[in-house]
Amino acid sequence: MSNQTATARAHTNIALIKYWGKTNSKLTIPTTSSLSLTLDHFYTETSVTFQPELQHDQIIFNQKLLSEKQARRISNFLDLVRIQSNCQAYALVETVNHVPTAAGLASSASGFAALAAAASRASGMDLSNKELSRLARKGSGSATRSIYGGLVEWRHGIGDHSSYAMPLSESPQWDLVVIALLFDKKQKQISSTIGMERSKQTSPYYQDWVKQSALDLKQIKRAIHHQDFTSFGEIVEANAMNMHALTISAQPSYTYFNGQTIQAMELVQQLRKQGIPVYFTLDAGPNLKIILQRSNLAAVKARLTSVFGQDQYVVVAAGPGIQYLK
Ligand code: DP6
């Protein structure tokens, strides 16, 4: 067997049409299709070496060796790679996360995308992007989309073979930027995995959300086709709010919003009233992401700086797909 190191870089993504629930948890088959934008500034770099002399997997995360318990999710994922590649050895994994935890972006997206790419190469496999997307999916749903750059669609499919991501066929002409607000550095109380399952099991609106999500995806593609930024933004914002309604309507109810989230939502609404087309979305955390065209960046930044201060946000744009570094 090979004893080679492979290193990969994957960027994180922000969901514009959300994934929020699974029909099969073991294989991570989602209840809905989703759409995301891969981001340029936030990424994870991971090196993997399978070493026959190791007694168990060794995971070094941001220069710290993880305990077996902390490493379990990664080790379980490496088991899948071992089965697929017929490789018996344990692995040394070194991973560095360039996603500020404060950004509230799913670092599991870039994390498992980079791990899937590096581990599959190190084990001797040469997977296509489609196969890589399917593999990353089994680590974390949002990782399915981080294999590709720009706007990416993950079609839910009906099983392992049909559930994977692909780049969106049409790109908008507008120069999309995202302002990530950095409110909360704390780890989220309720992980996405647990949160989405609770919503699916207990929210009375879950099935309506599944239906609405399919409609949202169809309409956002239409908006992109017609170069209609207003509709695009309205759909993104409504889709996010519908997802978050599933947390509030779950039993027991919960929310990822905090006071600053609401304050920032109101600020976005005020900017719109002044005629600036800006919209928001947010994933499983309090940090709002503002979606706008670059032509309005200066005006929006000035406003955010006066309300929250200039250390409380980062401006990002579309980023690339998976990269192999060695
Ligand atoms: C709100 O991919 O973190 O960011 O598949 O259980 O690992 P698991 O969940 P995860 O969920 C992401 C949820 C979301 C929406 C999205 O990225 O589409």
C-alpha cells in the first residue's frame, strides 16, 4: 500500500437555498436539494498519510492532537475511505482551519471536503469530482457542495449514487459579494446535525418547507437566468427565514438568532428602504451574511462600520473548488 501524503484545500460555502434534514442519516441523503456559494477567504487545508505502523488514526487539528473521542467523526469517515480504497492502515491527518469560528460558517463543509480529497488521494484512489462530492457528503452534508467553486447545486437524489453536487450551469452577471458579520465566537449550542433532525421530527411545518424549498430552487434559477438580482435576494432571504422558522416551531423550540442577529436584520431592511438592494441569509449560528452587489459595497460597509464597528465583519466573494497542494 502507498505511504504517500496528499494535501488538499477546500473552501467553505454559504447556503442560499438551505439543506435542513435528511431522509437517510447514515448516507446523508437530504430531504431537499440545496444551492450554495463557495467563498474565497475561508478554507481548510488537510494533509493525510496512511501509515502501516500506526495503532490508530492521529488527527492534528490546528496543531493540537485530538483525543480519540474528539477524532471519532473523522475516524469514522476515514473508515469509509479505507473500505472504498481497500487500504488497511491508520492515518496521520494534519488539518488547519482558516475559517474563523466567529464567522459561523460551517467549517464541516470545508473540513470534510478537504479530508475527502486528501484521504482519497493518499489511499491511492483517483476520484472524479462527482465521486468526491458523494464521498464528502458522508462526512457532512454541506461538504458535498464544497468540492466545486462558485454557485453549486446539490441535488438530493434518492440514494448514495444519485446524491451529489454540481456547479450551476448558469452564472449571474452581477458581481456578488457577501459580508459575513462576526458576532459570536462561541460553539453553537445545537449542532446542525441535531437541529435539523429535531426540526424534521417535530416541526408541524416541515413538509410544507420541503415543498417550498423545491419552489425556491426553481425560482432562484429563473432569477439567475433573467439576471434579476432583486428576486434572487428575496428568495435567498425568504428561504433562510423559512429554515429558521423550523427551529422556532420545533419541540422543544430553539433558535440560532441572538439580539445582534435581529439588529442586523433590521439594518438590512433599513438599507433596502433607502433603495440599496441588500439581502441576508444565515446558517446554524447567529452571524448574519449580507448578500449584495459589489457596486453597493462602500455604502453598506459605511453603515455597518457606524453601527457595529469595522472589526465585526469580513467581505468575501466567490471562491474556487477543491485544490490539491502537493
Ligand atoms: C444550515 O452540513 O453541518 O448550514 O450534514 O449533519 O453535517 P450535517 O450538517 P451540516 O448542515 C448545514 C446546514 C446549514 C444549511 C446548508 O449548509 O445548506
